[in-house]
Amino acid sequence: MPDALVFHFDVDGENFTSAGQASTAVKRNLRQLGLPSEIIRRVSIAMYEGEINMVIHANGGAADVIVHEDCIEIILADHGPGIKDVSLAMQEGYSTAPDNIRSLGFGAGMGLPNMKRYTDSMKIDTELGVGTTITMKVNLT
Amino acid sequence: MKVGDLPGHGFKALALPDPDRSIDGVYIGDLLSWVMGRAQMDNAWITIMSNNNVIAVASLADCSCVLLAEGVELPEDLIELANQKFINVLTSEKSAYEIAVLLSGLLS
Ligand SMILES: Nc1ncnc2c1ncn2[C@@H]1O[C@H](COP(=O)(O)OP(=O)(O)O)[C@@H](O)[C@H]1O
Ligand SMILES: [Mg+2]
């Protein structure tokens, strides 16, 4: 079996306007692999929401995308403040984003719900004061 | 209909790198996560937001074009970004509602 393809990105926590670079690069790579556009769209959106969250809420982090035989796995890891109440954070509309982020069109509290909506599985490992790792999978079959 | 048909209906093209892209429906919204959660692939996206996250969202959500309502313009660097990312962006003096009504007629 061929080795799984891995894409790694560092997500800059300082630069909000360029956030999305990792997701955009992943989209391009997946397209080159010839994957169906609906799969690419789901991966792109889920990853972009996670990338934006790392920038807004966690001062950046790392993103890894692994193309397996049967799924695409997205791992977003940060050393931010952690999420206090995950089930509350997962609710549509819940957000702690500041006003300047809202004026850019983010902070609607729909990011985590979108990540769940567009992936086949999503796991959140988080510890207050330590960080958050979110693992998502989109099935290819 | 194709995005390239829109300039013939009163829209001003700000970036039109992919004029053959077809429009299958419309989504209206300014909150980016709502757009990513609810817009469908090949939708024309009507908004009054014009920052670079709009270009990223249009690209990742695979919208056929961004339609800026109320005469909103795009700064020069974002026009460049849109062309580079292959995102169609057009503007109109009309309101989001008026644009939607117009497209409704054109799409049926
Ligand atoms: N990586 C993260 N680190 C710390 N907190 C997070 C992270 N991701 C999300 N959160 C928390 O979960 C809330 C909901 O996230 P989300 O649904 O993406 O909405 P939004 O980003 O619009 O606030 C955020 O407001 C924030 O409090
Ligand atoms: Mg978010």
C-alpha cells in the first residue's frame, strides 16, 4: 500500500487577514489529486473554520491534512486557552469572538457546527490552559 | 446562466477570471460562517462585505461569483487577489433584495 500523503502547515496567529492560506493550499492540492469537488469543498470549509478559530481564539497553531486511502483526515492543534465547555461551544450561535472579528463577518458562532456538518467524524481534545486538538475525517467512499 | 452574462444585465465586473462558471442558485448573507454553512456549490453569493476573507470564503465554498450589493467596491489589491484565486466578483447599485429578484427572473 502506498504511504499516505501528508500536508503540514503552520498557522500564524498574528495575521488574521491572511488566515485561510493553509486551507487554500489544501484545496489546490486535493484538486490536483483529482478528488470530487464536493469532497474538496467539505474539507476546505471544515479546515478553514478550524484555521480561523486557531487564529481568533488560540493565537495560531499547526494544521496537518492526511490523505488516506479511504478518508481525508484533518488535524488542527494549538496551544491556546482550551475550550471550557465543549457542548456549549458546539451550539450554533455561541461565540466569544471580539467585536473587531465580528465586523469582518466572523464570530457568528457557526464555525464548530460547520466543521461537524461537513465532516463524517469530529473529535475535540481540549484542556484549559494547555490547548486544543481537533481531528476531523471526511470519508472518500 | 453563466456569470459572464451578468455584465449584460447591469452588473459591473470587478474581476471576471472565470466567466463560463454557471450560476445554479443564490445565497444572500454577510456572516461568513453562515455562507459556508448554507450556500450551495455554484451559488451566486450576494453580500455587502468586501474584505479578503470574502474572497477566501467564495473560493473554499466554491461559489460561482460574489455579487456586491449597494454599489460596494473592491480595493485594488483584492481585485488582484480575486483574479489570482479565480473568483468572479461583480458589483451593482441595487440592493441585495433587488439583485435576488433580478436573478430569480434570469434563472427561471
Ligand atoms: N481552537 C480554539 N481554542 C479555544 N477556543 C476555541 C477554539 N475554537 C473555538 N473556540 C471557542 O468556541 C467558540 C465557538 O466557536 P465557533 O463555533 O467557531 O464560533 P466563533 O469562532 O464564531 O466564535 C468560540 O467563540 C471560542 O470560545
Ligand atoms: Mg469560528
